[in-house]
Amino acid sequence: MNGSTLQMFAAECAEGLPGTRLEHPFGPDWEVFKVGGKVFMLMTEVPGRPVVVLKADPGEAHALREQYSHITPGYHMNKKHWITVEGGTGVDQKLIGELVTDSYLLVVAHLPKAERPVDPRTYGTSTRAAR
């Protein structure tokens, strides 16, 4: 998957999640996806390369960086809790869909219960159990 396709698919995934908003607080070069006012995904270009920046569990983020050469520490974010994904070998729609959803659920889990658009423990369990 190339970088442009990566961003297009990641945006489609994010827009399909309940309560998601797209904002441009850092200017037109950054697309920022939020849930409950909190960021779960950013998209921009890092010198000519389209990237997607996502929140990730620290242990999983480390494992992803070890497994995929196109996943690196979060660009301009906390390197322990965020990852940057570029298009390339091994980066496919299934992986991107899972990473976007996981990022979203990590953020939702830290929202006050009354502000959660979904229950992060059960959202998508029928499709996620198949992993």
C-alpha cells in the first residue's frame, strides 16, 4: 500500500468510528482526528512521505516497530505511546483498520464514561475476536 492510499483508507476507517471529528488545528497540512475532544490519529507528510500517526499501547507499539520497517516512533509525539505508519510492504488495509480502531479505543477508554460514544471493552468484539 502506498502512502496516499494508506492515508485515504485510514481516514475512511476513522470517519466510520462513532463520535469522530476531523479538525485542522495545526493548519491545512495536518488532519487531526479526535473523539471526545482527544486526538487519536493525525495525518501529514514527513518530507514528501504521507504518514499516519496513531496512539498505541506501549508494548504493542514496540512489537509493531520490531515487526514492520514502515512503523516507527510517533512523529512529533510521545515515542512510547504513539507510532508513525508509512505505506510499504506488509502495511495493508487489515493492519491499518486494526491500528486505527485500536488507537480510537485507547482514547475512548480514557474518556469519562458519560462521554464515551462506545464501550471500549465491547466495541467491535464480533469482528475483533476473529484476529
